[in-house]
Amino acid sequence: MEFRNVSMSYERDYDVLKDISFNLPSGSMHFLTGPSGAGKTSLLKLMYLAHRPTRGEIMMFGRDVAKAEREDLPKLRRRIGVVFQDFRLLDHMTAVENVALPLRIAGGSGAHINEHVEELLVWVGLKDKMKSYPSTLSGGEKQRVAIARAVIRRPDILLADEPTGNVDPEMAERLMYLFVELNKLGTTTVIASHDNGLVEKFGSARLHLVGGKLLHLEGTGKNRN
Amino acid sequence: MRNQYDFLPNENKREATKLLPWVMAIMVYLSALAGTGSLILHSGFDDWASSLQGRVTVQLTGENREDMSDQSSRIQEALRATPGVDSVRPLTEDEIRLLLEPWLGAGNITDDLPIPIMIDVETSDNIYVNLDALESKIRQISDNVYLDDHARWLDDFLRLAYTVESTGLGILILILLASVCIIIFGTKSSMSEHKGTIEIMHLMGAHDLMIAKAYQNRFMKYGLRGGIIGLILSFITVYGLLILVQNLSGGFVDTPTLPYLKMSLLLLFPLIFAALTMITARITVMRELARMV
């Protein structure tokens, strides 16, 4: 994933991201850090193709996705897993159905989907909550369902916005190990986080944003765990 | 790739569009009533016009009854000898008096009144009769003979029939346009209610068509369900009105007859409305989604 002089604005004449350039090697793992309002979520939005930049190039999957045709975007989005800060689970679907969503969108059907989904939910500690609706789950449980949904298709790129914000330290660590495992399988991972302890512990490379500018890119992003 | 996946919440759950089937029922009800009214009037006009078509009335006036009677016989012979004339029948004096009564009043038709002789002529459907030539021919027998093919009346009737049918069609078009507006509004409301769901589907790589199909299938069901309810209610109303007319008229007035064959077209209304809701919902969703990245 390579950003070349990327700027982005929601309103005219005000760039929330300013001339961002970096290169994340395939299979790398990075933390995205910075104070509130620095532009972390906006940068992630560009990465998961929810927004187009106002300037610059975004090279992903061997092409400039900033200029990709609209009809090509769904196929590209299916290669990206996203954990949203506010979970964005569908309230009318059970945990199993929520996690199965990316597989169904990709055209999957049948019992093997549920089997695969249930395995993953067991792994994230939600064995007893499979048929539960999001409204009955705690914040941490919702977070784990959201993570399971993001990784169910083994995406090429995994983006997570504060994925451990609502879970206890033990679960946070466990989820981080899940990200590390996925990263080891070749998934390029970017995790936006405020948790300095976690960032220090997992010691991955860091993209640090301040006021919409990339201040520094630390490390190579190659996982050391 | 499988494009069909109903990801929308169950419609029983606080759905903005759950009243849509009832709105569609009302629209189909009004459409079916407008359609039935047009068809009954059309059928009535058809009967009326066909009773006048193929009929010609010959009217002979004069002062001398004997001369008139002689001329009438010769005119009848000439008419019978004309190819394409099926029957020739002079009206009796009583029949003519009955025709005059609405204008002159009963009992006002005295013997000294110069009542014309009238001959009812039926022409064939298969052989063309040149009425101008026929009139010239019988005018050689008497200058006081007139031939009336009811063209002026028929033109007026046809114009009235056309106006009534156009009005019915106009009402139908207005109802369809109103339905389209309601469907667009309903679709947008539903999309707004499920904005979060649509966004997630979109970000996880759902094609616009997958989202549109979920909506179009649901709205098609609304249209079909409402259409069937509306049609049944309209049939109940029409039959109820017919029974009411029959009871009130007491046999003095002809009860309108239902053109059953043509009315069977009304059975297509629920399907038409289902297709209308489906297509409108699909176009609306596709257009709304096109605004997203």
C-alpha cells in the first residue's frame, strides 16, 4: 500500500489530510497513532475505499485505487477487512449472521459458511453468544464480533480503528495476537490505537499523524513477534 | 456470483414502509374503479352506437296522404331493390306518435297534424351502401324525402365516449404517477432508515445491484399484496353498487351490464402495480447508491 502526496477534505478549502506519503510493504503491520482529530479515521477511510482523496495517488493491489472506476470498487473492498471504531454490526442479525456477512456478499451460501463462522466465534470467545443479537452483547463482545467479521475472509489488508478500545487488557492482548497471526499469513495490517502500552508491547512500525500530517513513519512494519 | 441476498431487517420490525401495501391497495382500488367505470361506459356506448349503426331512416313529408302513400310504396320498392339493403319497414302511425310524444306531449297529436311517413331501413354489414346515391335515387320519386343515417348523433356519441374514456385513462395515469411518487418516497425513507446497513454492505463489497435487488424484491411483494387487496375491494364495491342500482331501479331502468371479458384485464392490475413498485424501487435505489463512492 503506497500513498503518494495524498490530501483529503470533507469541505472545500480545508484538508483533513495534508500531503501524506508513505509505503507499507505487503504483509507488514503498522500502528496508526496520533491525538484525537489528527486524521486517523480519515486516513483509514481512504484505505478502505470509503472516500476518494482530493489529490494524490493511492496504490493498492497494483493500481491507483483513487482513480478506480466505481464499479471496480466492490471487488477491491472485498479484499479489505475493516474493524470500525463503533463496530457497525447489523442489529437485526445474530452474531453468526453478522460474521457471515462478507462471505454472503461474496456469493457464499450453505452450511460450510456457518461452520467456518462458528469456529472463528469460538476462537474469539463467543461460543455462547452465537445466536445473540448485538443489542444483547456487551461492548467487548460486539468488538470481537466486529473483528471476526473483518477477518473471516482472510483479507489482503486488515484495517482496525481502535479495535481494543472496549475490551479488557487480557482480551485486548488476545485480539492483538489474532491480528499478529493474520499478519503472519501475509495480511497487511494497520491498527489505529491510542493504547501506547499495546503499541509498545507489539512493537510494530508506527504511522504517526498530527494535524492531518504524517510526522514520522517508524520501523519497517515487519512483525517481530 | 450470487447477487441475491435479503439483508434487510424483517418488515415487521419498525419498518418505515410497512404501510406501503395499504397505500398500494388504495391506488389499485381507485385504478380498478376508474377502469371498471370506463369499461362499463365504453360497453354502453358500444351497444348504443351499434344499435344505430347499419340503420337508416327515410322520412317522407307532404300534404296529400294518398300521394304520400303511393310515393312511400315506390320508395320502399326502390330501397328493397338496392343491393346491401337487408330490410325495409315503414313505421306504423302509433310508433310515429310515440316518437313525437316527447316533443309535442301526449294527446296533442291530432289527425290534422302533417305527420311524416317514416321508413326504417337496415343495411348489410358486408355490402357497402352508397347513401348519397341512394338518396338521389329516392329523390327522383319525391322531392320531400330525406334520408338520415344518424351520422351527426353518432359523431356526438363517439365524441362523448372518447371524452369519458380519455378522462378514465387520465385518472389512471394520475394514479400511476402518484403511486410512483409514493414508491420513490417510501424507498428513500426505507434507505434512510437502513442507512447504516446499506453503508456496511457497501463497504464490505456489495454491488449496487445486490442492494437494489433486496429492495426491489421487497417492494414487489408490497405492490402485489396491496394490489390483490385493492382489487378484491374494488370488485366488492362494484358488485355492491350494481346490487344497489338493481334494487333501486325496481326493474324500470336497465342495470348496467359488466363487460366480463374486458374486466378480466383488471386482474392484471396487481401484477402491473407489483412491476411498477419493483422497477421504481430498483431505479430509486440504484440512483441513490450512485451518489456513494
